[in-house]
Amino acid sequence: MTDPDRPWTLPEPLAVREIENDWIVTADGARLAVQLWLPDTAEPFPVVLEAIPYRKRDGTRAYSRYWGRQLARRGVAYARLDARGSGDSGGLLADEYLPRERADCAEAIAWLAAQPWCNGAVGMRGVSWGGFITLATAALAPPALQAIMPMCASDRRYTDDAHYVGGAFALTGLKWATSMKLVMAGPPDPAIFGEGWEHAWRERLEAAPAIAARWLGHQREDDYWRQGSVGFSPQAIGCPVYLVGGWVDPYNEQIPRLLSGLTVPARALIGPWQHGYPQPATPGPGLDWIVEEVRWWRQWLAVEANGVMEGPRVWAWIPEASAAQTAPGPIPGRWIAEPAWPPATTPLTFHLGRGRLTAGAAETAMLAELRSDAIVGLQTPEWVPFAPPQFPQEQSPDDAASLVFDSDPLAEPMEIFGHPTLRVRLAASAPVAKLVARLTEVTPDGRSWLVSYGVLNLTHRTSHASPEPLTPGVFLDIELPLYLTARRFRPGSRLRLALSESLWPLLWPSPEPVTLTLDLAASSFTVPVRTPVADPPFPIPIVETAPGAGRDDPAIDRNVSPEGRATFTELWPTSLATIPDTATTVERSGPNVEASMDVSDPTSCRWRAWQSVRYRRGDWDCGLTSEVEIRADATHFHVRERLTATRNGAPVFEREHAAAIARDLM
């Protein structure tokens, strides 16, 4: 045990040596580009790897340099690797988290451990893609990998990544397809890559697949999605794990699963921020994360007994409001400590009455209907929100088109932490239908704020791998867990359960109009109420920091016309930034979205997403634009993908791909 009267502090800062680029040559001859930040000391030191395809030379240069300098100043080297076929690394990037990418990371770990400046111990960290590949690489158990820190990541690609939500195709998958195409087709920087950069760029353009069609061609959780999903075998991870998530982000489902399934030392922290690092954090407050991160790495990579594993297994922020309520300011709340997982909670079960969440169930069948011919979801259009206009907005407009059930006003505060769960008996009028459940806090002023939600394509009710059509008119018992959440409800507030068949434009609509009939007497809703406990015996040992600044906000327009035409647009302002030390200008636009649908006709739905990027420095001037459009009839999705490239403003490449993909109970 460490001495509580002598808390751990950061080591004295060191000078830092930066290496703009080095090459890791893999067994198959590929050159992988890596940027290094090294403590300027004669003693060997550990190193932490972050491997992502987002261009170390320009795309992530600012935050890579920030973390590199911060870590190296405290005795932990930092290596930022461009994934094969991205940025300045050779080869081709064909898809997400492939076995070749994982093998490359394992080879990079061995290379780093063998460097004369390294003590032989390597860690791995990353947000989003970086967190995914960290988990997947750790499952290979590279000998030198001693600890990992995946942040805002997932252990199950089908259910908890930007493609499908609850077994339904999501708008975020369309947007991510345009982003992924730009990642796969981006040009190397000739100042690093050298001669042959233009040939390599042409190879990337030619090889970039029709990625949206590929993802839509796997509508079940098949082997395509299972590869790289370590949640199916978490015991393969053989080193300590620090899991980090944020409440304004859906990538938290890995945390309870891995805490339950890992056989190595593991802890977790969930804070009041969106998809990204805990510092700088938006909306925040954030944490002085470098303190916790250096402590973690020095414990496991430098054999320093500093007490990082002492104290609670889970630190979590308990929000007292939704992000949209207090935007652009931080989310009010406090940190709580849970000594074990699952946390100590007591299930509070409500029964569903006529518009009410009640203590007792009805004695006889009580039926209610949900129809798909209402637009529900315009207040929650984004699965991964990056700016306040994308946060789930005040929910009353969606509630008005939903089947809602309200509790009595709370006489005293109530805290929940875990997965709210809906159990419902229902029948559908068609073979394919969805069920959406939203939990909101209705404040005393009558406004409704999202706490959590859950989605289920009802044909996936027993399995995402083997869906089965519904038999119209036949009642089934369905269990629908909502996303992991935490909330402190204030006195006078009501809990509201809102049910709908759709969540548009976040989810693609069912292929035909459908009505769900619910047997309310056989249905219930349970929330995990925290057992009353005192605040932690000691405060969280990480200093809070001010919120970070996000991107400029997108312009969002959401509308349902009197004729029943629903439209949604999201347009990001063009950003233009020059990197001083490389004199490279990067211009970006998007991802932008247009969505529309006639309320009475789900086959009228149309989604279109597009974005562009341009890199300029002297006579190196390369631009890319990616666009994807999806329509559907009752039996097929119709996907059109387009990629164009320019050199010095003139077109040098254009390719369009069209595909008709059968709807698979989707």
C-alpha cells in the first residue's frame, strides 16, 4: 500500500528529443512510418504505442505532439504509428482492424522493445480506432506488451461501432463510410515518403473499396464482424487494462463486458465527455489526465509501485443534467467510486399502465399500439455526437409522437448507474420491425432530457448472427437493455419511458409500415438504483480541468412538413488550418448529411453523406471528395459511392460504384 499522507506525484520533467520519422520494416517488407518522442536521458525507458490511420504528419499532428511531449517529459516515450496504407506508411489499407494490421502492431511493439533506448517494456493506448486496435493487438499477447489503455473503443464491432445499432443500419455508418474512404485513399507526404509517393497514392485510389456496400453486405453479426472483436474471447488479453469512456459517447458498452470477462488486472473510468481523450474534454469537466496516465505506465512498464491499482475499481461521473441542458458549459455532477463491478445497485421495477409507470401490474391484459408512421428521432439524430447541436436535444417533440409512461414526481433525489431494461410483450403486424426505448428525465418545468436509450431490430431478438422474421400477430416476450448510463434525478422530476418503432434519421426505417401491439400488463421497466452510500472516503486522485474547445458547430435543420415530408440536414463549416512547422495547409469539409422521407412510405427514405479534404504545400496539392447515397425499396438497398481526386486543382481520378444489396430482415 502507498502512504496516503504522501500522494504520488509526477516525476521531475525531462528534456524531450523528437524524431519526425523513422521506419519499421515488417517481415513482408512494408515500411511503416513512426514518429517518436523520447526522454532525453541516458537511462532506458518504456514506450507507449498509438497506432491509427489518421495521418501523423498532418491529421493528428497537434494532439500527437501534445501527448508525445507530455509523456516523454515524465520518462515515458511515445510512438505514433501510421497504420499500413495510411499517412506515410507503405502498403494498402483495405478495411478496419484486419489481421494484417494487428500483426503490424505486434511487429512494431517488438521493434520498439528492441531499441537501445527502451527498457524492453511497451504499452499501447488510443481513442476510437486506436482503442479498437489496442484491444485487438493485446489479444495476440505480444511478449513486450505490458499494459494497455483503450479509450472510447469497443470489444464488439457489430453491436457497438459506427455501423449497426441494435441490429439496425445507422446513419453514422453512412457518414463513417465517407470518412473511411478518405482515410484509405489519402496521399502520402512526399517530404516523408520520398520518391514514388504519387505512384503510391494512385495505388491507394485504385484499391479503395466500395466500403459502404461492403458493410451493408454484412447485415448480420457474421465472421466479418467477429474478427477483431475481442469481447468474444477477452481472456486472450494477458496484460493489465485501463478502460476509459465518456457519457456523451456510445462507446461504453465494452467497459462492463470487459470488467466481467478479463482475467488480468483491470480498472475503468467514465467521465463527462464525448468521443475523445479525458483532456482536453468536451463538454467536461475534464481531468489532468497526464498524471493518471503516467502513473499507469510507470506502474506496469517501469515496475514502480505507485498505487495506481489501489482504491475503487471504477471511477464514474454521476451527471445531474444532460449535455444539451448545459451546453456549451460543462455537465454538473460529481465523481463516485465503485469498489467492484457490477456496482452495488437495487433494481427498481415499474409496471406499464395507461401513460404511467406504476408500482403494480394490471390484472388483465391491457393493449396499446405503436405505429411506424410517425417521425420519432429528430431530437436524437447522431450516434456519436461531436458538437452541442448533435447532442440529444430536448425530447418533447419526439415524446409527443411516442407512447410514453411517466412516474410520479420524485420526493427525493435518486441515482442510477447501470443498464435500464425494458421487458415487454408485443406482437407486430409485419415480419420486420424495430423497438426503440428512451429513458428521459422530465424536469419540473416540463422539459424532457435524454438519459439513455436502447434499440432492437426485433428479428434479432435472440441473436444478431441468426435473425428470424416475426410472425405477424404472434405475441413475444422481448428484453431490451438500454445503453449503460448514470444519472442523479432531482426531486420533483419524473422518469419517462418513451417507446417508438423508429428513430429517424439515426436508423434506417423498416421496409413496410408496421404496427406494434403491446400487452402492457405483461410489461415492465427496471432501473438500477444506486445503493445509498457515502461519497468516497478520499476524492478522485486526478485534478479536474476546464472543458476543451471543440470544432465549430454544424448547421442542423430538422423539419416535418404539413404534408408529412421529413427532412434532416447537417452541414459543417469548412475548416482551414496551416501547420507552422511543416507549412502544410489542410482544408476540410464535412461529413455533411442530407436525409429525407415521406412519413407514410418508408421506401421513400434517402440518405446522402459527403465530405472532402485537401492537402497543400508548395507544388504538393492533393484533394479528395467522397460521397455515399443510399435508397431502398422493400427488398433491396441501392448504394452509390463516388470518390474523386484532384492534383493542383485538376481532376486526376474519379470512380463511382453502384450496388443493389438484398435487405436481410433489415
